[in-house]
Amino acid sequence: MTDVSRLTLKPGDTIGILGGGQLGKMLAMAAARLGLRCRVFSPDPDSPAFDVVANATCAEYADVEALELFAGDVDVITYEFENVPAASAMILAARRPVLPDRRVLETTQDRLIEKDFVTRLGIKTADYADVSSPQTLLAAIGRIGLPAVLKTRRFGYDGKGQAIIRSSNDADRAWADLGTKSAILEAFVPFEREISVIAARSADGSVESFDVTENEHRDHILKVSRVPAAISDELAAQVRDTAQRIAVALDYVGTLAVEMFVVDRDGKPDVLVNEIAPRVHNSGHWTLDGASISQFEQHIRAIAGWPLGKPLRHGAVTMTNLIGDEINSYVDWLAVPGATVHVYGKGAPRPGRKMGHVTKVVPAGQK
């Protein structure tokens, strides 16, 4: 195995990307600007990332032969989503460096393990409990109280794999609907606002964080991100410090996002960590047009062993997701001053599917 701390790519080297969605596409585009090639591995023949790379592998993640051939054609491997099968990551890690390390996946793929990890760092989260049966669910409700949110421990995003329980009469139905024997119950958080922070860490331990983002969700899907978040400088510093502590504890290499809730605690604002995303993140898309370096380039620099950039924001930034049929409004957005349109190339729109986004930047001093 390569010593990751000494890994340094040079222009012309190849990065392997697991996953062919819009995040993989943007990673490959960022790498190309730096003279690095990318090869994408995805089971979906219609993957948007295939459109921007010269070489791709279309195969299932369980295809050992395809994985081995893929590893032989690249110098380092990364991923655009965190649900890479553990067995696949193990096969690849035996042949090439996988960054972030596959052990990060073991922590972040399971909500209970992730919550325990964050709690051991002395970082606050919502109250939570392990749930493995209707009986343990009722016991957890008795301890945590209602309302509460029942979530599958693994998988699930954009509101999938979870249910709100408002009364004990809802418990059996929620458990049956989830269809799992491995869940976590979390206390419902009456938050003031939802925020996130994108941070990057290099193998030498350097950490750079972007400005804190304020997020607005609709139907459990991120709709709008605004930067800077409407929080105090003191709280923003606390948020960035929390993300750095998590990155250091994970021995992380690459870009990650930490999602948090701002809550009122005895009349003062405080934060609770909600989730860690061990990858580039939707709430960091504003960095493509609103900062001196994007979250995607920062990730490429980190896994290539190159110095991280110092992110400088260009002004007040708003990122709006185009979901489902909203992608058809891209022409209207093209006429908006300060707006940049990103169309992912996913084909026919579907309800709840992120089809693109728009970034609008208002330079400092303008309204």
C-alpha cells in the first residue's frame, strides 16, 4: 500500500471516482482544470459523469474483476457518495489508495455508529437511542419522549428511510413502514435554522473551511442555500471548529460536510450536529461560482497531495436547486444578473430528483 502522507499526483495522473452522478461529474471537471485525468466507475449507463471523462467503467460494485481492472488504471480512488459497499472498498484499497479512507465509511454509513463517534468527541447531538424491535422502540420513546424521528441506521437520504412519530400510537406503523430491524430514534429538534459547513483536510493535517451555509429544505430535500448564514461570528467560529475536530478525529483526507441545527439553549444560540457527509455536498455547490476555490477542487487537491486553497467568498451567495420539472425554467434563470446555471444532464426529470442548480452571487457593496 502507498503511504498516503507521501502520495503526490502530477498532471497527467488519473483519479478513479466511484459514482457517476452530478458530484462525480463536478469532481472530474475540477480535476481536468488541474491537468488530472479521471476514470469513473458506475453501474448506471446514463451516469452524467460519463459525459466529461474519456474513460469509464459501467459495472456493478460487486463485480470484482471490473473493480480490479478499474484500480489498475488509476493512481488514487475517491467516491462521490458514501454508500460504497464495504467489500468493494476493501478490494480497491488493497490495490490503490482510497481517499477518504474506507474506515471513514464504516463510521459514517451507520447513523448509530456516527452519532456515537460524534458524542465521544464531546460534540452535542440530538438525544438518540438504538432501536431493533417494536419493544425497544417503545422503550426508546419512553426515554427520549415525543415527537421523535425514527431512521434506518443505514442508507436513506433526502428524507428517505425515516418517519416522524408524534404519538405512541404511531410507533408500530412507523416501525412497519421502515421495514428494518436496525434503526435509530432521534429526539425531534425544534431548531432555529439548519446550517452546514464544508471543510477540507489534507494528508499533512492542514484544514480549510468555507463560510457557514444556511439551508432551507422543502419536502426533506435541500432547496436553497444562503451564504453567509445568519449567525454570529462567534457561533460561526464554533461551527468551523466542530467540523475541524471531526475531520481530525477521522484522519480525513478530502472534502466533507457537517450538517447542524442551530438551537436555543438558555437564551443563547448553540449547535447540534445532525449528520456527517464524507464527500462533497449539495450545500457546498455555491462554492463553484461564489468562492475563489470550489469544494470540488479542494477535494481534488487534498487527495492528490497538493496544497489546499484558502477559500475567499465573492459576496452574498444563494444556491437554488432545480428539482424535477423546475429544470425546465433554466432559460429564465439565464437572464438573471449574477446567476450561473448548472444543468446536470440526468435525462427526463422526476419528482424529487435534483436536476440542476443555480448560483447567484451579489458582490460586496451591492444589493
